[in-house]
Amino acid sequence: MLLSDRDLKEMVAQGAVYVPTEKNPIDLELQLGPSSIDLRLAPEVLLFDNHAMRIIDLSEKIPPRMRRVMIDEKEGFVLHPGEFVLGSTLEAVKVPTDLVARLEGRSSLGRLGLIIHATAGFIDPGFEGQITLEMQNIGNQPLLLRPYQRVCQLCFYKMTSPADTPYNKKKDTKYHGQFGPVASRLAQEQRRMGEN
């Protein structure tokens, strides 16, 4: 069951969707849709240090080198065709144990070639933090990203029952409580493929 704008207003009022700082509060008149809430881009991205890496070996315990870049509000950040960066939502979420959230791109930006998530559009019950965005320009023209612009939308779905073990109670969570863009923590996984 998909939550409506009425339910989403209540969730914002209860602090399930919030801005971690007092700056740039949620504007429901602008951000609220009939069944989703638009989230905005935070002013920081993570870039791969391509010059310092030859390859990313998925079986290694060494995370790839990345660097943080603050996006100037006036200059913005140019995302060239084919480029991939990690960003994060300005808003943070606290997903209740009986709900699951789904992140999607905004159609107006998708029509210009901006992809918001490669595969991580699913937010588990019990997760809290800002959502890392896996942004790629699949279009033919450079895109100018600016902080605080609406870049994605979040929907909430009611589960058949609350989760027995929500994300924040699992032993091997890697991203609970994240703020700002967070690089892959694949190297921290307890078990890796091929291991028992």
C-alpha cells in the first residue's frame, strides 16, 4: 500500500523526513506530490580519484580512493556525459519498522539524462540517515547540478507487518546513520562471495 500526501505530511510532522540542520527547511507546498515527496541535493559530492586507481577490484578489502567536493551554490557542479558521482539528499529519513521507502528520479530530470540511483533505490525499515545518490549523466550534454535543487522523489509503502529485524538492528549494517555521500563499504562485509 502506497502512502498518500496526507500520510506523508504526517510523517514530516513526526520527523520521519527531516532536514538535519535548521537551514533550508522542507517546503511541503513545493516538495509534496500526491504520493511522494521530492528530496533535494546536498552541497557535497564524492568523486573517484581516477588518476590514483588502475582498477576497482570487487574482491579486495581496500575501498576505492575518492575525494569530496563542495558544490558552490552559484557555480554549481558540471556532470559531464558518462560521468558518475555520489551525492546525497539534503533531507534525512527515519523509516519506521512497518514501512519501506523507495527512491526514484524525477521525470523532468530523467528526460535530460540524469539518473539518480544505479541500483540502490530501496530504503529498508529501520534505516536512518541521508540517502546516498548514485548519480550519472547518461545524456549527450553536460548537466549543471546545484545544491538544494529537487533531484529525486521518495515514496513509502506499508508492509504486511513490522520487520522482525529492522536495518538498525542488524549486525552487519554498513550505512545506518550515514550523513553526506558515503562511498561503497563493500570491503566491510562480513562474508564475501565464495566464503562460508
